[in-house]
Amino acid sequence: MSDLVAPPPARTDWKFSGPEEDRRPSLEDVHASIKVPKGGVWFRRLLAFVGPGFMVSVGYMDPGNWATDLAGGAQFGYTLLTVILLSNLMAILLQALAARLGIVTGRDLAQACRDHYSRPVNLMLWLACEAAIIACDLAEVIGTAIALNLLFGIPLIGGALISALDAFLLLLLMNKGFRFLEAFVIALLAIIAICFGIQIVAAAPPIAAVMAGFLPSTEVVTNPAMLYIAIGIIGATVMPHNLYLHSSIVQTRAYERTDEGKRDAIKWAVTDSTVALMLALFINAAILIVAAAAFHETGHSDVAEIGQAFELLSPLLGLGIASTLFAVALLASGVNSTVTATLAGQIIMEGFLRLRIPNWARRLLTRGIAVIPVVIVTWIYGEKGTSELLVLSQVILSMQLPFAIVPLITFVTNKDKMGAFVIPMWMAVLAWVIASIIIVLNIKLLFEFFF
């Protein structure tokens, strides 16, 4: 054990605005709990850091992505693949910045906001974060309920209520250790990837059309219906609560809290998240490609509900198990995304409010808020209403993005806070360009919606 780094002492380099007890680290129970080899082959060090990136990537392929990707593929073919690619590239940079903030300062994004901004600003940011968490929960509740209905015939209202009990799943996983939690997440991601790998082979999409879909098109901005779906894809892909989550869970590694140790940790953490987000890119693109090949090219461009997709996939693809694989992947996605949303909710509440409540209580509270509108919409409108709510939840997520991105970029470009680890000018310019694109698209969407 001599080649392992011991858990670090309390950090002192960040400027705190609160009392001494607020210096407690993010996710204190698992902070610096995973040992990191000091030397040896590079692969051992990489393995020590593998995990947080895959947990973050869950949010980039949750049930909300399914609704926007299915709608985009069925209505517009392969055109919106360029939006998936763009949003994924945005996500890679933003998650790298979040990891850098957590590793360098020892503060997660919520704690950093609390230390830097006034109380009214923090209250506004917290409310925006909670809105994003609730919107994300809506997607998870709906997706899990639909998957349970498709696989086992459980009514949508019953499935929504069952999904509220997932707090106990997280409690069980956390009790077994953070590494076990990461392994569980990665295993479910592998199931999702395998399911869609089989489906995309069965769909046999035209390679030329797929490649053309990754090229930018002005129609994405000029067509209001396409823009709505495009912003939904961005909202479903670049998840605001993931920035808070990533800045926290990278601190579970017991890397040396020296400049050299932090630099090494940033390198491996960014490698981890980039690889994981490339997997998310494959899965999101696969969903849209399967929808385009199965529905758009066969005249079923009106397919918008996940249930419709389930019923049509097997006959249209000529693969008997295609629909079952689709539902299994959806269930895995819904269950998996509960883990990240739970941790993100805990990090946000503790970071902004200094309020600490048990994980299960936090999750049941948030789930309860999310389940109520889902049950009401399901009761009144049926599955069509839940599908529309699923897409709307992703647009709401996109609206919350600036409230997470702007503080993040502000911190990592501040030399007083980051010291030698402040990001270079080219990266700062690129980050602000990404933030500007998201804000402008959101303003355009609001204008189209109201006027």
C-alpha cells in the first residue's frame, strides 16, 4: 500500500466566505476515498480515474434524449445528427472545465457559487438548478414508466409511482462503496450500447446519408419546428446538473493535492470524461439513426411516442427482438439516470444551502415533485401527453444551462481562484462562444414560442 496516495488534509487555497465548518469537502463521506497509484504504468493510473466520466455520461443518454432523438430522426431524417455532434463537443469541453474546477479548488460548482456570489444571486442559481433537476426527473420518471409498461404491462401511472422508490436502490449502492456504484453504472451503459449496436446493424442506414447528417445545415435555425427539437437535443445532451456533479465526484480520487498531482489528475479525469462522452455520442446518434432509418425513410415521420417506436421497430427492421432491446435499453437508461440525478441533487442542495439530509430523503422529495405532474398528465392525456412533456422537459433543461455554464466559465478563467491552472485564452474564448450560442438559441426559441 506504500505506493498509494493518502487522503489529503483539508484544503486552504480557496477563498471562503462562510464559517470554518463550511470548509467540509463535497460528498464528504466518499471524498478522497479511492486510492490512486503514485507510479507504475500509465494504465493503472487511468483505471484509478475511470468512473466519474461514465457517471456523468449517463445524463447525456437518459430518457429525455430518447424523446428528442426519436422525434428528430422520425421528422427530419439524419439532419439533426449535426446538432448531436455539436452538443457532444460542447459537453466534452464543459465537463473538462467542471473537472478542472473541482480538482484544482477542492470545491464543487455549487460550493464555489456560494463562496463567490451574494445570497440573492445564490438563491436564484439554486432555484434554477432545482428546476433543472425536476425537469431531468420528469424525463426519468416518464422513461422508466414507459419502459415498465412496454416490458411488463404495468400501467404508466403505476410505473411512475414505482420509479419514485429508486432512492432505496441508490442507498444500497452507496453503502457498498463508490467504486461499486461506478461499476453498476458502467454495466448498465454497456447494456444500452449493446442493445443499440444490434439495432443499428439491423437498420442498415445508408452511410452517405448518415455522414451528410453530421454536416451543418442552416435549416436547423430557420425551421422553427426543427429548432425546437434541436434545442431539446442540446438541453438533453448538455445537462446543467452534470456540471455540478462532475466537479464533485472527481474529488473522490485521492490524488496528491500538489500542483503536479492536480495536473496529473486533470489529465486522467478529462481523458475519462472524453471517452465516456464519445460513448454517449454513439448512443444518441444511434437512437436518431435508427429512428430515421426505421420511421422517416418508411413514411412514418409522425412517430413521436416511445410506445409507437416500440410497436413499429420489430416489423420495420425485420428483427423480432428489436422492440424488446429498445425497451430494455430504455429501462437501463431510466434506472441509471436516477443515480446521477440523486447525487447531483444532493450536491446542489448541500452546496448552495449548506443543508444536509439523507440521500433517500432528498431523492424521494425530488421524485415526489416530478411524479405529480407526470401522473396528472398521464391520467388526462395518456401516453401522447407524457411524450410531449418529455420533450418539453428537455427544452426546460436547455433554458437552465446558462445558469450553470456562466458561473463555471467565470471561475475557471479567474486567475485569483485557479492560480497556475487558469484555462488558456483560446479555451476561454471557445467556452464563452459555446455559452453565447446556447443563450442565443434559447432567446430565439422563446421568441418563436411567444410571438
